[in-house]
Amino acid sequence: MGFMERFFTNPSSDDERNQLPMNSFATISHNELAAHLDVRSYGEFELTNAVRPAYDLKISPQQGYRHDVYVDEENDTRVPVIMAAVSKKALFSTFIQLVEKLGPVVDVVLETSHDSEAGDHEDLYREHIDTPVLVSLLWEFEDMLLNDGCTGIAVMNQGRPQEVQFDEHKLLIMYGSPLEQFEFTLEKNGVPCDEEIRFLSEAEHVHSTTNDYRSLFQEFCMRLGVEHEAV
């Protein structure tokens, strides 16, 4: 993340945590904060429970994708990237369709910030899982994966190499070449190309989680076959 964050306890829920930027929400009341966090839709775009824009709304959520390039300075390579924001109704099914494009066997990386210091996260690895098995497991834990702002997942085919990431902001990020199959899947699901689009992760924002989601994440790790020792 490009900014520091801290945990804030939502007064409306004893077990819910919201991870807030240090400089945001400093002058608003708890009631104003609660009202802001309750806003689920901006126009036709519906958010999951995982993330909210900052109170000043410098970036308003919208559906679309854009092209970018990831620069690996260590290996002196440039990898083409697509970043996409998808409204909640179509988000998870779109993610599944993208994962299915990666081939019959994939590797998985889980990203968690449940037990990390603010701004940090831990990566957990599972290699060589059959894609249909993974897809079934993803559907089983759809609610947690959609709505937990401290959980992200990346699925990759090392043989190509290509990767589909469903990050903590609930953005879809696709790496590798060719990208055409990913573009087709996005557009088939009503996600237009907009090279000027900006995403919530590019401004101050709020991450939310609950103790229930933390417990479900532990179960997901066990079912997926990765080791994670809860603090």
C-alpha cells in the first residue's frame, strides 16, 4: 500500500474491524463514519463489504478495466497487466471464469493481513491443485473471499506464465501474455475498457473484516492445504 493504515473498531459491531488510513476520518463523528461505511452502491456500482472509499470520495467506484505494465527491475522484464473493477453481482463469477482460463492445474497464493502489522501481509502457498477442485472450494468460501478486506488470492499457471489475482480490495488483476482471453471474459461480463479509470486502491480507503471471516480464512487454509498459524 502507498499509505499507512491503522485498525479502527466500528462502534456498531463488537467484532468488526475497519482498517483506516491515518489521515482520513479524523474530523468526522462515529455516526458519520458508520453512515459512510453503510453506503454500498455508487451509481450502478455495488461494493462488497471488504472495502470502502475514503470519506472525501476522491475516487468514486465504477466498473471497468485498463491496461498497465508491471516492471520487474530485478529481472529487467516488463509484464503486461489488466486491472479491473467489477460490481458485486458479477464479481465472483467473473473471477471464476478468469481462473478457468489458466488451465487444468494451477498454483495458489493466499494473501492475508489478519495477523499482520498495519500495511503488511503474509503470503501462503499451495502448488499444483486441479483447477476444478480449486473452483469448487472457491465457490464454497465465496462470502468470505468477497467480503473480507484482509484476504486476497492469486491463481497462476507457471508454465505460461499467467496469473489472476483477486486482491484485498476486490480488484481483478491479470498478469502475463496473451491477455486477449481475459479481455474477452471481462467484456462478456459487461466490464468495459476504460484506460482512464482509477481504482479505490489508488486513494485512501477502508478495509473491513470480522472475527467470523478470520475464522473462515483459517478453515479455507486448512481445506486448501496451506499452513497458517493464527496469532
